[in-house]
Amino acid sequence: MSSTSSKTESSKSPAKPTFSPDMKTFLTLATKLFGKKEISDVSKIIDENRDLEARIASLQKTKETEITFLRSAKDNEIKELKSAKTKLQSDNAMLKTEKDILTKEFGEKYMSWDIRTSKQMELEGEVASLKQQLEQANQTAIASNATLTDVQQQLEECQYELQEVGEKLESETETLNQKQHELDGTRASLKSCQNMLQIERQELGLEELDLDNLAIRFNAFVETSHGLARRFFLTELTESENLTWNKISVELYQLDIVKLIPKKYPLSNSIPSQHLRMALAEKIISVIYHSDIFRQYYLPESDEIEKILNQLYKENPRREAIFRLQLHYAYKPEVEQGRVKRIVKSATDKVVGFLGPLLFAPAAEADFRTEFEGLLQEAVDLWRHVQRSAGRAFVENEPDDNWDDYEEYDSAMKLSPEQEVHIPDEPSAILSLFPRVIMDDVLICPGYALWSNQSTVVAAGLESKSRNSLNGLAGNSTAGVQRRGKRRFSGSGEDAPQSPRSLSGNLPALRHTQNRSISLSRREEDNGTLGRE
């Protein structure tokens, strides 16, 4: 196409160039400057330039036509490619669907094949196991046959031995029947002996005591006794013309009971002094319990009888109990009852005589005598069961570190920090307030004492130091006592017998103590009050 255009242009004659006004002006100026030859060259150049521009325009048009053709061809190719792509995508989707279907079918077939393979392997394992079991069963059967032969042989031997045992059994049965007859006779004899023993117990009056119940009753009696002392002796002093503190001191510090009174004993209306007067009263009452009430019997006592009882208890406690009860029946009941009344009255007279100076109200002494005599009768009624028991009771009135205390002597007041420094590091018992009772190594009553670390005792000691007027009181009262010589206190006579057994470290007694609930509360270190260590 380009060659055809070239030929067409060359066949045409060159036309006279036409110039624009500017160009004409330019040519005129050039003619003037350079001459006609140069102008001729410029015209030639311009003609060539015009030819070139015409050729360029022709070529550009040709190229645009080619480009348009090529673009159309490419668009057609693109359309064809897009159509092919769409077809390929459709084919690809169909192939993917077929692939998924084939994959799913393959998976299902593979799973089925795998299940069948696993099942086959399991079956093969079971078959192998069954074969092994069958082999073992065959071996067991062979062994069982051999064992069966042995068992049959042993059975024959056992049947022979069984026959011999049967013969021996018949012989033993006859012997057993004879023994049964003998046992029946022994039982009848034993029952007869038990009946006789029961009759003997009834005749002797022996009692089998419930020690737990006895401890509860003693606990109640301890509370009653402590309450009586509180009502009559936890009181304020009253001074008058006929009753001065000096006179009270002289009455209290008698030769027989001066050892019962704490060395530091202030006479005042302070709380510590009142509680120590109550403690003194409980100490004297405790001595009366120990010496006059809690005795093995209420007959006239003698050292020989005590020695006999102690010796019998060591050798045979039952014979000691029988002998002790025989002593109870040495007098007729009415005679013994009369003696008991005399003992109660004598004990009451002793206590009222010694504690009279501390009974200040006009009717206090008569009221105390009546109530205390009733309390002693209650103690006698309680103790009579102990006297008639098959076991033996022992009474102690010298406190040790295992004795209990009354919380009241500690909770009555709170010590100040200055007073607390005077609490002793190692507390000790000052007075016994109620005796300790032990029965056949079982603790019935733990015993109650006044302790040196109790608040009222510490405060009383400090009060005594501050009362210089009492420093010479003990010497003066002792001299007065020697002149008067009244109210002899037999605190050291006719004490209850002491146990021939050693009770120190006795575990049953300690266990019994732990198992009893003594309602009189004890001081505990964890309650914030100082107790015995």
C-alpha cells in the first residue's frame, strides 16, 4: 500500500508552492539579503520539507489504518481468548466437580477398604488368640486329667480317712455329751454360787457403785459446800465495841489453827481480804471433811483396826470390804445413827467454834450452824454409799500440783500491771479447800486448793505489805492464845487412812479425771488468766 501511494505522488508534476504572507515577507527579506540563488535553495528545502511532511502524513495515515486493523484483529483475538477462557473455566468447574465426586467416592471406598482391613486384622488377632487359648485349654485339659486322676486317688484316701473321722466323731460326741452334762452341772453350781453371792452381798450390804454417777454427786456437793462458804464468809467486817479487828485477829490466830492461815492475811474489807477469809473457812471445813466425815466407818477408830484394814486391802480387797462392812454392822442401826449424829454435831461445833469470829451478823452463827449441820448430814449420806462399796476410797487433804482450783479466787478482781509483776513464776498450793477423793485408783473428786498465783492471793499479799499495823499482829495474838488456851483443834487426829497403793503416775486415775466434766470452771491459760504450770 505504501509503494502504491509513492508512485501516485511521483507521477504528479510539482505544483508551484504557495506561501503565506509571513513566508512571503520572509522570502522578500531573504532575497534582499542573500540573493536569488540562496532563495532558490531555501525554496528547494521548503519543497523537500513539504514532500517529507506529505510522505509523513501518508505514512501516519497508513500506520493508523494498520493500527486500526491490528487493534480490530487483537480485539477479535481477545474476544476469542475470553470465550476460550470462559469455556476453560466451565470445563475446569466440571472437572473439579467430577474430581470432588471421584475424591469422595475414593474416600468412601478407602474407608470401607480400611474398615474391612482393620476388621480382618482384628479377626486374624482373635483367631490367633483363640488358637493360643485353645492350645492352653488343651494343655489345661491334659493337666486336669492328670489332676483328676490324683484327686480321685486322694478322694479314695479321704473317704477312708472320713470313715475313721466318723468313728472318732462318734466317740468325741459321746465324750462331749458327758462334758455337756458336767457343764450343765457346773452352770447350775455357778448359778447357785451367784445366788449365794447375791444373798451374801445383800446380807453384807455391799454396793457396786457407778463411779461416774458418784463423781457427779461429789461435784454437786462441792458446789453446795463452796456456795455455803461464799454466803457466810465472803462478807465485810463490822467493827463495834464488843467486836474489834484486833479481837477478831486474836480469835483467829489460835495456836491450833495458826498453821492454817496464810502468813500474809490482811484483815480489811477489800476484795482480796474477803476472799482469803472465805478460803480460811473452806480450809477448816475441808479439814473437818477429811478427819470426821470421809472415814472408812463411823465407829470408834483404833490404830490396830486401821492396820488390819490396810493389810487386808493389800492382800485381798474383797476381804477388806467384807471386814469393813462387818465393822459397820458391829452396832445396831439406831446406835450407829446416834453416833453419826454425834459426829455431825461435834464437827459442826468445831467449825462454828473456829469460824465464829468471822460470823459478824447477830443471827449469822445460828443460821450457819443450821445450814452447815445439814450440809454435813448430806455429806454423811453421800459417804455411806462409799463406805458400803466393794471398792475402797482414799481421801487426801494435802494439795499437790495436780489439784484443781476455784476460778472465783482469780476472777474476783483484775490485777493492775504493777501488781501482775508480783505473780510467782512457780505457783504453789497455799490451802486445801476441798479434799481429793480416789476410789480404787479412779479419781472421784480432783481436790480444790488456793494457789499463790491467783489474783486475790497476790493482791492480799501486796495489801499486807502496805499495812504495817499488821506486822506485829501474829506475835501478839500468839501470846494471847497461850494465855487463853481455848478451842483445841484436833486437825492431826483420826485422819482418814491413806492408800497403801502408790497413785503417782496412775494412768486410769488420770483418764478418769479427763473424762469427768467438773462444772466448777478451772482457770485456763488460753482464757487469759494465769493458771498453774
